[in-house]
Amino acid sequence: MTAAPAAAGQPGGDDLTARIFRALYQEFDLRAINGTYVVVPKGTRWLAGPSLGDIARRISDHDHPGPAASPAGPGQIAATTSSAQPSAAP
């Protein structure tokens, strides 16, 4: 059995669940990344990446930036996102 698509202008079931969660737990930020939910206290900085090695490098680079370190440089895979900013799932 498949679920009926949401009517135009109405959110899907998952969007409704997320909206309810956000309304009930306003002190937390909710992120959805490839079907996995991440919840962190509002204003908490968080990192995401395809591997722990990528995340560790980002943390290390942040602690000890090189002379040409740029967070927006090419080849940066791990994402650094302030939880106050909305995140788009790929």
C-alpha cells in the first residue's frame, strides 16, 4: 500500500512530523540529512561529512589554520553549519 501524495499546498507527512517536533521542542534545531534526523541544542555548531576523517580534518584545520586556509575552498567535503541556519538535504 502506498501513501497518497499530499494535496497541492499541503505539506507531506514527514514535513508535518518535523513541524510538530520543532513546535514542541523549540530549544532544539532539527536537521534532516539523507533520511537521518540530527537534533542539537539551538545555537550549537555542528559538523557533518561523509567520513569521520573529513570531520576530524575540519576540526584540526579550525584549531590550527594554515596560511591559505579557507572554509569555502575547493575540495571541502565536510559541512560546517551553524544550527541557526537552515540546512537543505542533498
